[in-house]
Amino acid sequence: MAKVSSTEKEIILIAPCGMNCGICSSYLAYSRNIPKKRGKVGHCIGCRPRNKKCVYIKCHCPLLSNNSIKFCFQCDHFPCERLKHLDERYRKNYGMSMIENLKIIKLDGMEKFIKNQNKKYMCLKCGAKISVHNKICYDCKK
Ligand SMILES: [Zn+2]
């Protein structure tokens, strides 16, 4: 199989809050055709592709809602209280920081960020992505 650059697809998976939907268990389950199980395995096509208002931030943010900004770091109030709450939850539960992600994107650019993400969340067995939520690789199930 030829290796195609999936950068555009990967960029679309970076949510306004700095979450990489590409390592979200719901996205991985959906994109790998893992059977949906109520309350167990969620399915999601990613925050941006879904284009639904994010319950954590977008519902409450006029700038994101009307597309004035694409990422939270473009806001004068970055990081706002809501983002800080979300960030705290993720740092505590999953060892990941949205705010750090956004700072890296702002500083180094999207391409570098995605490259590092791919390295950081790569399955050592098969090279696919592992989930930030449960550390499972949905390709080889390790
Ligand atoms: Zn794997």
C-alpha cells in the first residue's frame, strides 16, 4: 500500500481547544470500524468534521461559534476558564494538556505539532495511533 500524506486529514482532526481527535478513543473506534457499544465504545468523526458545537467550549464561546477564530490561542482571553477546566481534567486523567498543545501549535506550527503527536502516540507494535484515553491501539489491540 502506498503511503499517502494524510496531513490535511490530520489537520482537520485538531480541535479548536487543542485536542487531537486522531488519538481520541471515539474517533479511533469509528475510523477503525470497531463495533459501537452503548456506554462502552463511542463513535465520533472528530470535533471539526462533526461541526457540532463543542459542549465544553464552543457552546459558550461566541468567537468559536461564529468562526472568528479557529483555535483558542487566537483569543485575547486564552486560556479561558472553560479551557482551563478541560485542560485540568485531561492533564489529571490522561496526561495531556490542551493548553500545551495550543502553545506548541502557535510556536512551532501545525505540521511540527502533528509530527510530534504521531511520534508520541504511536503504537510500538504496529505503528498506528494509540488512544490518549485508554492507551489502546485499535489497529492491533495492544
Ligand atoms: Zn498497534
